[in-house]
Amino acid sequence: MKSVSLFFLLLLFVSQPLRPQEDVSHDKIAGSWIGRIQAGGISLRVVFDFTVADKDSIAVTFASPDQGSKNISIGPVILWGKEINVKAPLLLAEYKGSFKNDTLIEGTWYQAGRSAPLNISKLRQAFSLNRPQEPTPPFPYISEGVTFMNEIAGIELAGTLTYPRGDGPFPAVILVSGSGSQNRNEELMGHKPFLVIADHLTRNGIAVLRYDDRGVGQSKGSPLNSTTADFATDAEAAFLYLRKRKEIDSGYIGIAGHSEGGLIAPMVASRNPETAFIISLAGTGVKGETIMHTQNYEIGLASGMDPTALKRGVAINKKLFAVLKKENDDARAAEKIRTVYKKILEKEKKSTEEVNKLVSELNNSLNPASYPWIRYFITTDPGKFWKKVKCPVLALNGDKDLQVSAAVNLPAIEKALRAGGNNNVTVKMLPGLNHLFQNCKTGLPAEYGEIEETFSQEVMEIMADWIKALK
């Protein structure tokens, strides 16, 4: 759910030399230029940094700060009169623009058969993100790089364990990230929420283990063909590891899961009664298919899209998901999904050219490589796990969360817990917060990277106070 279909993939490749053209002054292009690309309802900032390498060449790097990507070498650059062309062959992309004045280039970003307007403006100084909550050393606690084994999957995972100085053992919490491959800081859109949360909790006397998802950072394995159930075994391995640490109170270890991690938490706790507590951060209470349809509709509506067109999109997705749920062979599912989608488009009297283009683009949003994960997610009812959870639960959600609706999921979580006989549940819908628990205006994912706040201070205080009050 944190994984949003983006317009471009960021890949590294070698920069190429510039052959400067006459009538172009190097100091006119040298410096940082920033613009925006609209990608599937999301506005992504992009930054070009042009540097004069010598009198005959200019080096250029590319950054997507809202995706946490920077210093990506691209090129070549071609300048001719007032025109500029920046090639990006490994991205199947290029940028074409015209200088309107010394600080504005109006142009277009082309990629893989698509195009989007991209005007870039020259900055007075190099671009940098402001993340005031991000902690820096020295820290008043111990921070230790650790590894542990998921014996079920045969995968070694790596992470960071932070715990207070002084006498233990300490209560502990495991941070579990949402969907998509995340590092131990759950880094996205230029933010590191798990780093910020871990710092706050550890300063309040609570140990924290955060880890790289399989195949990310220093963790081994691969997320390919893995489902939420597989990722739950990673979190379970983290739980078993902490129980062996002398610094940790083995009877006081809980799990805080964000988004999909909020589904993983009850999965682990339902089969590990030693789990001391759960904190659900925008966790799910209803089937993933409902989550996805609601997410697409609400984000589209908040983006100003036509409700009728959005309902049509939901109806189409339901038909495609129906194929995926019925057909377990991924290759056959891919073929059947393309056939169903093509028939829908032809029934709508789309031209042959448009039908072929849209069917070809379907892989961007419903890629066969993700079928195992999607199939499991859309068919799994979180309620069956929540009903088996007997430990205290704190369920939090922002009322402006457009990815995991608070109004839909919080009541479902509470209902399932109470149906299972667990009345030790605290549910809070927090005003003004989005899916990342940032104070926001609209809740749209487009805001995530632009908001300087990484994670609500109020929510971190709620989490710390609640954990400490359990014992």
C-alpha cells in the first residue's frame, strides 16, 4: 500500500560527455534545476544537477527526492541554441526543453512511450531535503547492528537493535514495515519513519529492533514470489531472536506494524501467545481487495478525478482480480487477465491502437511478478488473525489516511478482537494525519515527500506512554 505505481524507475548508469553547441553559455545551465512530474495521481519532484566538468563537457546527475533517490548519473546532454536534450537511455527516457530565460526551462519528459510536461526552474543553491526529526549521533543509548536467521525460509536478516544504557532487561518492540521492499528505516519519499520512531521509543526506555526486508540492504533472500505470510515469518524470526537477548525482557516484547505490517503483527501474535502487545499503525482489518478498491477510489477522488471514471476503474479491477483469485498458475493468469481487459476495452469501442497500448501498460499496475503477493493479500481476511490475538492492542489510524481507510479498518479490527474475547483494545482515529502519520492537508501520497515532518510527535508519545503503562 506504500507502493504507488510511479511514472519512472530510477536506475544507475554512466554519464556521457556533452558536446556544447555555439550560442550556449555554460554558466546558464550549471547548477540545480527542479521540476515536477505527474505520475498516476502523484506529483514527484525531480532535480537535475548540471556541473561544468571542463570547457567542453557538462556532467549531470538526477534525483527524485520524494523517492529517496539521489546522485544518479545520466546523460549525454545536447545543447543547441535555446534547446536542451538530456538522454537517459537505460531509463528508456529523455528530457527535451527550451530555455525561456536564465532560470526557466519548459519541456517534456518522455519515457517508454509516455510523455509528461516537465518545466524546471533553476535554484539559487543545491537542493536539499529538510527532515528536522531525523536523529543524528551521538545517541544517549546503544545502537547495535544485528543479524538473525529465519529458519523457516533459510534467510539471514539484518537490522539495528537500539536499547537504553544501564541495567536491563528492557521492554522491546519490533517494527514491521508495510508493503514493498523497505530498508530498516522504512525509508520512503525522503523520510525514515522507523529511524525516528526507534529513536523516540529508545529514549523512553524501550528497546527497538528494526530490520531490512528480505532482499534489501544487508538482508538476504528475495521478495519475489513471497507473500504476506512469508514476510510474517521474518517478523516471527525477529521475535524469537529478541527473546534470546539478555538485554531484553523476554516477557515484554511486542510488535508495531505499519500498513501491511499491521496485518503481519496479528499473524505473528496469533501463533505466538508470548507476544506482549501489538501496535497497529494504519493496519488492516478487512480483506486486501477492499483495501485496494477503496484506496484507488479515495486517492482518485481527492486528486479531482471524475467519480464515474473511478467507479469504472474499480469495476474493471474487480473483474481482473476475479481472474487472479481463480487461476493459481501465474502464466495462465497473466494471459487470461490480458484477454479479459482487452474485451472490456473493445466493448467500450476503444480503437485498436488504444487497446493495444492500454493492454501493454497493464503490467505497470498489475505485474505478473507480483501475482503471488496480490493473490494472497486480496483474499486474506485479517479478522481471522485478530480473533486469535489475546494480548493488549493499540490500533491507530489517521482520519486523512487515503491508503488504509480509518473508517473502514479500525472498526473491523476492534470487532474481530472483541469477537475473539479480547477486550484489552484501544482504538484511536487521529485527526489531520495521513497514512504515514504526518500532519497534512489532503492525505494524498503526493504530499508525503514535501511534508517536513516524518512522523507525528503526538503519536510517538501515545505509543511510548501506552507501552510503559502495560507493565
